[in-house]
Amino acid sequence: MGKHKFLEAQWNDLLMLNYEVDPEILIPYLPPATVLDLWQGKALVSIVGFMFNQTRVLGVKWPFHVNFEEVNLRFYVKHFDGEKWKRGAVFVSEIVPKSIIAFIANNLYKEHYRAMLMRHSKTNAPDNHTNFLYEWKWKGKWNKLGATVSNAYTSIPPNSPEEFIFEHYWGYNKLTDTKTMQYQVEHVSWQIAKVKDYVFDADIATLYGKEFVPFLSQKPHSAFFAKGSDISVRIGEKLVIDPELPVSPVL
């Protein structure tokens, strides 16, 4: 595993709406050497909105690329490295407001970034709550992800659904049918808060694919919020598998 840190930043105000989907729609995105990581037998995807703050790439803060929004769609996998299982996330879509960020991530990590006009707001709400809203403009329309969040934070309970969603410390990308990009994400365990009055209004078919429409149009399985922390992403490495060795897509 690469020892050098490629990216350092703060991930703040992470809002996640989690949806149950048919596992079959995730198989085309499944990287070699990984299997789906299920929650109580359910395949979940998450629509995530958060802030990138104090961003440094290879130790450098690039002007006008330090603080920005991101909204992504991700699902959950495991990789067995011969000794232990590594729990990670795979990204179907990642949206940022800066084209150079999309270019670097797509070329170095084979991510699925697109640059769009974005904005966010954070406003006080009654009864010790805060309203969070992330928006991105696509085909002339502002899409949105938002919620009202309690200002009271707690630690993530062990073996909880929140732990399953938030405690994934690896990223995996499918390079080819036999190669996968693996990279490590480091951060402390986050503080979480209760969520209510959430909203997700987006052009699901053209942003994520028609196969996701029936699932992302329904009520979420759950809605979570994390305060966030400093994070670091280490330089990735390629995993190569033997195509003659079958791997079950679900564990």
C-alpha cells in the first residue's frame, strides 16, 4: 500500500440518505476482487452531500480549490487481502463544482466525477436544529439534497446501521475486468446527529441511470448525518485478479 498521502482535507457536514436496491443493478459497477457488503441482507446505496474544506493535494492548497461541495452516489463492498476483510465504498457518481478536481480524480483514480455548478446553505432551525442543503445544477435545473439535523451529537454505537454506513475506510474502483484500484481513507470515528425532514429531488435517470429510478424514488431506508473531521487519502495501488478464479458478487 502506498505510504504517501495524496489528499488531505476536512470532510464536514455529511448528509447521507440510504436506499435499498436490487443487488443486480450494482454488479456492473462491482470492482474485481470485491464482493457486495450487505446490511442485514440488504444492498444499500447512499446519496451523500458534504463539504470539502482545507483541501491539500500532495501538501499543496491550490487557489480556488480549497473549499467546495461534493454530492455522490456510492455503495458498499468488501475485499479480502489474504488475511482480513477490508470494508470499502464504490462510487457510481461524484459531483463537484471544479473541473480540475474531476479531471485529476478521474485520471489518477479512475473515479466517476463530473463538474457542475453547485451551492450549499446551512441555516438555523427551531428547537436546536440546523437546516443543511446541497444543490447542483444539471440541464438548467437545481437538484437538491437536504435535511433538518439535530445540534446534539453522539458517538456511533457499535454494530449499528450508522456504523455500517460510516465505517468504510477503503475506496475501490473498477479499472478493467481483472484490475481494481484500491486506496485507503483515514479519519477518526465521527460524531453523528439525528435527521428529519429530509429531501432528495434530482434527475435520477440522467444523473445516475434509469436502473436506479425505482429505488431512489422511494422513501430512504435510513437518513444519517455526521459532523466529519480531518481526513487523508493515501496513494492507491492496483489489485490484479486471476480471471479463472470466480468470486461471488455477494457475501
